[in-house]
Amino acid sequence: MEIVGVSIDTLESHRMWIERLKIPFLLLSDPERKAGKALDLMRKIKVGTWGVEFFRRSTLLVDKQGIITAAWGKVQIRGHAQQVLQTARVLQGLD
């Protein structure tokens, strides 16, 4: 399994964050929100007469065949990485 991040940010913005935070995984840019909408990861907030649409913080585990094997829709940052790692190990038969 591989870790990949997706957001609506530009590739240039991703490069900056990767360098600044030393992010050890790939970040994909989805400015048209196609992947976000297809995977139902978008969140809309209305403010008066206008709205804002952004990615909901989510985690998907995808196997080598491209099948989503686990998903978390309401991610709490604290402890989440450990939870995902444990699930990945179980799915791979390592735990």
C-alpha cells in the first residue's frame, strides 16, 4: 500500500508544503474536484448567498488493484495514523 494525499491545492503549493514539512508521500492536485466528487469527499459550507467547497479530511486505504479496502470520513488527527497503520497491517495479514 502507498500513502497519497489529495487536495484542491496547486502543484506549486504542494511542492512548498512537501519541502516545508518534509512530507514523505505523494500529494495529488485536484483543482477541478473530480476525484473529490467521485469519492464523495467534498464538503460545502454556505455563508450567506455564497458557498465554499473543500475536501473533507478523509483517509482511504487502497490496495494494489485500486480497490478501496477501508475508509475514514471524520478524521481526528490525534491517533489516526496509528489506526490506519494497524488496519493496513490487518488487511495485509501482518497482525
